[in-house]
Amino acid sequence: MNINESSPEKVSPSLPVRGSLDDLPEGGAMDIKEVDIGKLIGKLVHGWKVLLGAALIGALVGTWVVWAYPNQYQAKVFLSATLGEEFSPVTGSALGTPKPSLEVLQEYANQITSPAVLEKAAKQLSEKSPGLGALSGGQLRTMVTVSPVKDEGRLMVQVEMSDPELARTAAEEIVPIGIQAVGEFRANQQKALRKYVKAGVASAQQAYQEAQDEMNQWQRDQKYIEKNARLREANRRVELLQQMLITTQMEMPKIETYLQTWELLLPSLPATTTQTFRWEGIDPLVQFLAKKWGVPQEQFSGVKFVWEAPSVVRQEVEKNLLQQQTALQALQNAQQVAQKMLLQYLDELNQTQAEVDALNASLAIIQCRVNSARNRYTAAQEALAKWEEDFIRIFPFLSQPSASSIVVQSKGLSAMKRWIGIELLALCGGAMVVFLLDASRRQAKAIGPADLSTFSALTSEEQEMLMAKKRSA
């Protein structure tokens, strides 16, 4: 008899259906059952075959993973950038030397990881380590990482291999070859920059020479030097005439004063003067004259000669008066001539000055171009003088690290730790399979016969009581 077809009164109302409201205790709280550890262990022991299979599978998978992906070791070394061999990184930091830019460090890193460097390093590494076989530069490229360290001005070189000693050897081979490649790169850059700077100096010098030649040619075409000489001559003549006029104006009052003085003195001076000569002859001469003239010799002792002659003082005064009048007339004539010539020279000076001023205005424009070219040439010479220092600051040297600075360390978990981890994961998976199988068996057992499938929500005790009532009925 199917339960679905039985009458409702034959079903005991005292058997609650699981999931109904009667299952809820007072207050609406669900009962929490305690976990039986012994029962759980018993279930795991009961499913030992599953655990054993999981352990075997985990061991196989772990062994394959360890074999297929061996443990990796990383050799790390830092390359410091310095301004020269005499500066160590510590000294450069103490002196406050500027750090190279990230762009320059990245270019250094590209030079170290270039195919030529890696091919050469791979060849040397293959010769030193025959067990590697024929190692190519492309294969080595996947193992090498070079990157700049931000805010430190250094490069970090990392070599990743499965053998720690091989990783150290590879780092020792790559670093000097890379530093040599960076040195060649610096040399090429230095050569190119020197050529560029010298080309700039030559160009600036040529421009300055052309500007200077243009100015000189313009001066020749415009007769600038001759016009300036003519201007200086006109200035000199005007200055001389002005000086002469000033001197004339100063001398004429003096001469007029002298003339007035001589004119006042001249009427008081006599025109002639009387002169007397007493005879003072010697005896032989007196005797000769006495005989000649028939005069006694004694009379010659008192002879006097008297005559009138023009006044010497008046003649001198008249002479001076005439000279002063002549000088005054000459000064007056010279003053008149100088005044006329001064007007002429002033006109010539003004005309010449206007021409020179116009030429100076044009020359100022040309001189500006010459000064600009000269300043450019001077700046180029200064740049050439200090470009070496600037180049070293922009492209510093890479210092050769010591062998002790190479640090080798394991990357990630070791092979044993990875194997143990995979084994534990396999055991955990096996335990979950055991519990899932046990739960599925309990669920299948709890369902019972097919005619009770409708009451799958009842517990096993409730289903047993229901079956017992059916048998008694």
C-alpha cells in the first residue's frame, strides 16, 4: 500500500515532518550539535584507501613539479655611477654630486642587456661551464634583468638560474662586459658631443667673422673712417678758431691800453737831444793835429764837440707805438677773418656731423649683429671649455663592483617545501573526498524504500518508527 494512497488518519500525527515549524525550539534558536572528533577520525580511517590514493597522486604531482620547475636562485649586484675613478660612491654622496637621470641609467641598462653583450657573456659562460652546453644570448636574456634603482643613482643587475654558483658566475661575466659596453657607449657619446660642440664653435666663429667682415665692408663702402677723420678735422679747426678768437679778445684790450699809454707819453718827449763830446786825445795825435791845423798844443786839452741828434727815447716810443698799432690792426683783421671762417667751418661741421650721425645709426644696427655673433661665439667657446665636466656629470662612469658584492639568494620556496605543500594539498583533497562520500552514503541510506521518497525530509529515527507502525498494522 502506497503511503500517498493511505488515509490521513493512519499517519500518526505525533511524528513531525522535518522542516516544519514544530522543529523550532522556543525563542526560534536552532540547536547546535557538538563535533565528535573521534567520529571524524574514524571516518578518515575508514576512507584510508582514498587518502592513500590522494597521497600517491600528490607525491607524483609534487615530484613532477619539482623536476619540471627546479628551484631558482638569483644573483644580485648593484652598479654605482660615479664622476670618475677618483670618486667612490660614498665620496660622491658626501660631496653632494648630482645623481644621473633615470633616462641615462635606463640607457646604460639597455647597453648591458644588448645582444652583443649577452652573446659575448654567453660564450664565455659556456666555456667556463661546459655543463651548460651551447648557451645563446637569447637564452641568457631571459635570465638577466637590469633596471635602474630610483632615487639612488644605481643599476641593479639580477641573474636568475637554477644553480647558485652558475648564477654568480654569470653575474661575474656579464658585469665587466656590460661596463665595457657602457664605456664604449660613453666614448661614442663623448665623440659625438665633442664633434657637435666643436661644430657649434666653428659655426659661431664663422658667423662672427662674416658679421665683422660685413661691418668692415660697409665702413669701406660708406667711407666711414674718412668721414670720421673729416669730422675730427672740422672739430679741430673750429676749436682752433674759437681759441684764436678768445685769445684775440683777450689781447686786444691789453694792446689798446698800451697804445693809450704811449699816446699820452709821446707829447711829453722832445724830438731831439743835445750831445757833447770832450776831446781826450793822446800826445802823438795832439802833436799831429797841432802841426796840421797850426794851433798850439795846449789848446787841444779843452776842446768840446757839441751837436744835436734825434731823441732816442722818442724814437723808441714811436717805434713801440707803431708796433702796437700794427699788432692791434692785425688782431682786428684776424678777428674778422676768424669770425667769417668760423661760420663756414661750423656749417661744414654740422653737415659732417649729420652724415656721421646717420652712419652711426646704421652702424649701431650692424654692431648689434656683430655683438650677437660675438656673444654666441664666446658662449660656444665657454661651452667647449666646460663640456667635458658637463659630459661626466650627465654620463657618469660605472664603477666595477667587487666579487663579494654579488649576493646569491633563493627565489621563492625550496624544492622540499614545494613538494610538501603539494602533498598537503593532495591529502586535504582526499579528506574532502572521504567526507563527501560519507555524506552521500548517509543520504542514500536515509532515503530508504521508494515508497517513502516523498518523506525524504524525515530523519532516520522517524522513518524507522514509521516502518514499525506499518509492520504492526
